[in-house]
Amino acid sequence: MPKSKVRKKDVYTVPQDKRTPVKVKAVGPSHPVYVSVMLGIMLIGLLWLIVNYIAGDRIPLMAELGAWNFAIGFALMITGLLMTMRWR
């Protein structure tokens, strides 16, 4: 069986980037109040759910809200979680 011819491969060259690099503004750390608010909102959401489970039927406001207590508690915790994305 005849052997196939071996072709030489060209040397790979990295394409030149035609865009000019943009300097990104350096952002410092988050303000300590931001961190406190973020953690506070998450803890308030957690406490809302705990109080709802333990004494939700004895608190008039929570008894009126019914299943919306879960939405309030989880919304507070998710808000705190979303705030962590901007935390530096």
C-alpha cells in the first residue's frame, strides 16, 4: 500500500487584536453599611420565616397574610442574596 505524502503545517500565528484596550475604573471595597444592610435583610427574612412557623397563628398580621408570609420571607432573603453580587 502506498504511503501518503506528509504535508508541512504552517506555524500558527496569533491574530492581532484590532480593538484598543479600555481601562476599567478601579472600584474599591463596599461601604461597611452596605454589608450590614445586606446581612440584615437576609437575617430579617430568615427570622420572618422562623416566627411564621413558631407563632404565625398567634400574630394577627401574620395570620391575615397566610401563605404570603413565605413570599415575604423568601423575597427578603433573595434580596439580600442579590445584594451579594455587588459586594466587593
